[in-house]
Amino acid sequence: MAERRNFEVIIIGGGIAGASLAYFLAVRGVTDTLLLERETQHGYHATGRSAATLVEWDSIATVQRLKRLGGDFLKNPPPGFAENPLVDHSQVMLLFRDGNLGDFGKSVEGLRRDGVEFHELSGAESVARISALTPGDSARSILLTSDGRIDVHELLSSYLRGARSAGVEIRTGAQARQLIVERGRCSGVATATERLHAAWVVDAAGAWAGEIAQLAQAAPIRLEPRRRSIVIFDPPSDLDVRGWPFTISEADQIYFGPESGGLMLSPMDQVPMAPCDAVPDDETIAAAMERLRVLAPRLVPRALKRRWAGLRTFSPDSIPIVGEDPRVRGFFWLAGQAGFGIESSGALGQIAADLIARGATRMFDATILSPARFGA
Ligand SMILES: Cc1cc2nc3c(=O)[nH]c(=O)nc-3n(C[C@H](O)[C@H](O)[C@H](O)COP(=O)(O)OP(=O)(O)OC[C@H]3O[C@@H](n4cnc5c(N)ncnc54)[C@H](O)[C@@H]3O)c2cc1C
């Protein structure tokens, strides 16, 4: 049977952004959708390389609200959505010490405002949770008591399963090479072999979203992919790290937490680069180990077990871009999810689906996310 060429919506990108949108569109009755993923598997890029953590705190208030809304979805998904829990509630500890102590009060205020569950901890109470820490006498922490690690595989496959069972067509190994734009309207995409038509073309291409927008001659919004790395190593044999909260120290520019019996750590690097299959860099990792030597000297490993890197993609104001392009009708942005695209997918996917299916959303002030905020 010949493959279909006309759809209501074509989504470019089968990471968490594209998959969540396909699912939430289907929930709203829009099932005439095609999801195109260039790789042979979903989640090969940023989505499959994340730290997989729900942290309902952020220094940008809008981002914190998106994480909070996304967290609600992860903690209370609709019945039948997933086969396993999406968050493990293993907790997240935000450490404040010399360098960022001044941010503690503002963070507490913001978490209260958004109704995030947390406890304040003294330095001694922080060390009681993570015995290897040497945070200094004045240190304090915020423990996010209902946050923790996300089962990203389960989340991504649940979005895809839900979309597929509602009739959404999902193609892998299918790259959008050109966008069809006529008289200021985007009406489809061209792959290597065919032209596909739709009323809406959605740019959910992660690090490549800027390139796709250029192909559509959309508003020239600068998206910046930045590399972030993660390493996995064993803790000292006499330390049981399994019950530790995931710990973030902005002052030391590292985060770490338990991962399959070992520890994962990120140097919190953010090196701008062109979209690519990102790989970690030795010097960045070595420098992070020197910072770990100050914060938790016992944890510095002799060897690493695994390492990887991925790209987090930022808009000019670090707030995601969701909405129809101000220049090219029918071209819809779902991009710039930076370092929180997994945890916020339950919010951003719904906001985008509302805007496409209904032209408006009650979930969020869509003007804050609109590409029009950067001008046409
Ligand atoms: C190291 C690291 C740690 C992170 N930690 C967290 C975390 O703890 N919590 C959190 O919520 N987020 C985290 N993030 C951020 C999160 O991973 C991203 O925000 C999210 O995955 C972005 O999803 P996406 O679908 O937009 O991008 P991607 O997952 O990159 O998906 C985009 C897809 O588009 C496809 N594509 C591109 N061009 C085309 C084309 N022309 N045609 C067809 N397909 C195309 C790509 O192949 C890709 O699969 C982290 C990221 C990194 C790198």
C-alpha cells in the first residue's frame, strides 16, 4: 500500500518534545499526525543522554513553573499511560555554600510561591545525608522531597505508544530535508524520496531546530546548542550511595547522584557548538574532578566506567519557544527546552497541543513562550 502524503500535522523530531506533542495532540482528538525521526531509533540525541532528573527548582521563574507543571504530569500520569512509575522520588538536594549562599532565600521564596514540596537543611543535616560532603560551616541545602530520577525510557515509549495506538503515524530513518513554503505559509516537508503535506509543520528538532527554522525562512531566532557531559564511576567500596539524594552544587558547578550502584556526575559544562553527535571532552571532566576534590574529596574516582555528552539547546532568553511563527503561517516552534525538556514535556507538550488543536491554552500564558516575543 502506498504511504500517505497528506496530514493535519507533521512533527519533525522524535525526541521527547515531538513524542509528547504527538501524544497530547492525539488526546485532543488530532490523530492525523505524522512524526518524522531522522535516526533509526527515538531518543538518540538529547533525550537519551540526559541526567533524567526532575528538579522543580530553577533560577528563572517561568522555567520553574514549567518544571512544576511537567512534574505534576510525571507524578500523576493519566491511568494506563505508563506501565511503571515515571519518577522514583529519590529526592534532590540543592546545596548552597560560599559562592551561591546569597541565592538561598530567593530560591526558598520561589519554591513556596509555586507550591513545590521541600525542606530546608543545615550544613550538618546535608552531611548527614551525604557523608562524603565537606561543604563548609555556613552551607545550607534545600531538599526537594518529591523530586528524583525520571524513567525517561518509560516516559518516551509511553508517549509514542499512546500516540501510535490513537492512529498517529511514526516513521524513523526519515529526515525532513526541505520545508515547503508558499506565499508565507509552510505546507509540508520534503524527505529524500517524497513531498509530504500538512496544515501544520512542527519544529521539534532539538539541536537542529534552528536549522529547520532557517529552511522554513521563519523568524531569525538564534538557538544555541551547548554541550553537557556526564560520567559514571564507582564510589569507594565502603560507601553505600544508593539512598543518596541527587545533589546539585551551583557553587562548585557539579551535580552528582546514585546511578545503578555507582555514581553519575556532570561537570555542568555548557560549551556552545553546532548541532552534532556530541562527545565529552577530557579536560572538562578533569577540571570537574578537581572541583569534586574540594566538595567531596572521598568521591574522586581513579577511573571512569562510562561517559557521554549531549546538546542542550537554548533560546536567547533561555525560555522555550512554543507557538506559530510570526512570519510563516503553519510553521510551529517547539524548541529551546535547554536542560529541562524531559521534566517539562508534560507541560510543553500540552501547551503546544492546545495551541495547535484549539488556538489557545488555559495551562500557561502562551505569550511568554511565543516566538513573536523576539519580533518578526
Ligand atoms: C547531559 C544532559 C543532561 C540533561 N539532564 C536533564 C534532566 O535531568 N532533566 C531534563 O528534563 N532534561 C535534561 N536535559 C535536557 C533534555 O535532554 C532536553 O531538553 C530534551 O531531551 C530535548 O528534547 P528534544 O526532543 O527537543 O530534542 P532531541 O531529543 O535531541 O530530539 C530531537 C530529534 O530531532 C531529530 N531531528 C533533527 N533534525 C531532523 C530532521 N531534519 N528530520 C527528522 N528528524 C530530525 C533528531 O534526530 C532528534 O532525535 C539534559 C540534557 C543533556 C545533554
